[in-house]
Amino acid sequence: MRQAISIPASFFGMVLGLVGLGGDWRIAHRIWSVPSLIGESIIALAVGIWGLLLLLYTAKWLWRRSEAEAEFEHPVQCCFVGLLPVSTMLVGLALLRYSYNVALVIGTVGAVSQLGFAIFRTGQLWTGGRDPLTTTPILYLPTVAGNFITANLVAAFGYGDLASLCFGAGLLAWLALESVLMHRLYVLAPLAPALRPYLGIQFAPPVVGCSAYLSLTEGPPDLVAKGLLGYGLLQVLIVARMLPWIMVQPFAVSYWAFTFGLTVMAFDTMKFVERGAGGLMFTLAGVSFVIANLAVGLIAIGTVWLVIRGRIVPSAPLQAYDGAR
């Protein structure tokens, strides 16, 4: 039990990948008539894991508060706390088809919490004094992922103007942080092995931004949507080329960082097909859907194996990041 309530906030990344995959199967049902039960089962699994992690993370703050506070102030892991409200928004969005009121409550709690966390954490980061080596794609989570997913959420509830504001906030935050991260990757010391799997987050902003943009527009995908997807595809290819370097780090829950970007990329391409795109986009939709399923499936199997071996929770999770400081 003591190990169970020591879960890092980064574990909520599993919810993002599973909700993303469930969304892929939902749209695949609409365009390819695959069984709807598959997508709904994956969504149900994601909601169940979200609920369990929420209980365990709350227990961590109640009974192992010093660990929770250390994580909250850690120069790298601190931004992972933003996955809690982000995953909550995604759960609310996934449940919308079942209950408007339940989805509204859960989504609102997530959106308000994410905004509060983004403001607090970014204000803290702006005070300076950070070691540049602690700059990783994890920094995208509070202001970039949070705003793009909020845009998707509020657009689904019909608040187009608010969704537009969130999309703009996420887009400009992404462009600003992208330059900071590129400078760190190009000229400073290589990422520590434990941090390398988080490069899987790198291709999430353009594809999640694309999904947010699609939620605000109608008709065939335009140049902006295609451009966002194109940049996401470029990032995927670059990260794929780096896999041998990344996989120096043995398998851990950190590899879930790849899943949300891959599942949203598949969602975008399938959404393009649903909205009238054909040719290359139809091929990309099929290929990306297969890749997303393979990636999530393999990472899920690896995670179950960690659970069986009793190694799902690192014995000293924060020490894994000492090489970045």
C-alpha cells in the first residue's frame, strides 16, 4: 500500500493515451464501421484508471505529503502535476455522449484546475534561476497541452469564443516554448537517459493543436489544419530516428509519453477523412491508426509486466532525474 500511494503524477499520462486511443476507435467506427464496443471499452478502461490514480494521488497528499510536495517542487517533475487536470478534462470530454451534466461537472473542474495550475506554475518559472538542463518537453504540459485540450472541451459544449481564446493561448505558448526547448536540445548536454522517453511529448503540441483547430472549424481541412498536422508528422519522424538513443532507458511508465501524440495524430488524420479529405490523407489515416494501436498496445503490455514484477513504481522516483540537474 505504501508503494501504491507513491505514484508519480506522470502516471496520469496513461489516461491521456487510453482516452486518445478510445477516441480513435470512436471515429474509426464512424468512417470504417469497426465495432463501437472496442472504443467504448477502451474509454471505460481509461476512466477506471483515472479514478484509481485520482484516489491514489489524493492518498499520497494525505499520507505521504513530503513526497508529494517534493514532486510538486521538483524542477522536472513539477509540470507533470498538470496531467491531473488535463486527464480530468479528457475524461469529461469522453463522457459527454453518456451524460451532459456529469461531463460538464468533471470537465469544468478539470478546466478550472488546469488554468489555476498553469498560472501558478508559469509564474513560478518566470522568476528564473532554473538550471537549463531541466528544460524538457514536459514544460509544454501546463500552458500548451492544457489550453489546447481546454479548447477541445469547451468547443464540444458549444462555447466557440472561449475555445478560440484557449486555442490562441495554447498556440502562442507552444511557439514560445518550442524555441526555448530547441535551444536546450541543440546546444546543451544530452538529456539524461531517464528523461529521453519524454521526447515523445515533442510531437504532441502540433497534433493536439490541430485537433483543437478542427473543433473550431467546419468543412474540409484547410491549410492551417494541414500545416499543423504536417509539422507533427515531421516531429514524429525525427523522434522515430532517435529511438535507439531514447531506448537506452529501459522500459518504464515514462514511455506512455509517446501515446497521446500518436493517438491524436491518428485522430486528426481520420477526422480529415471524415470531413472529406481523400488520397494521401486516407492512407495516412490508416497507417497512423495502426501505429497508434501498436504503440499503445505494446506500452500497455510492458506496463502490465512491470505491475506483475512489482516494478511499476520506481523505488526512488525523483533520483532518476538527478542527471538532469
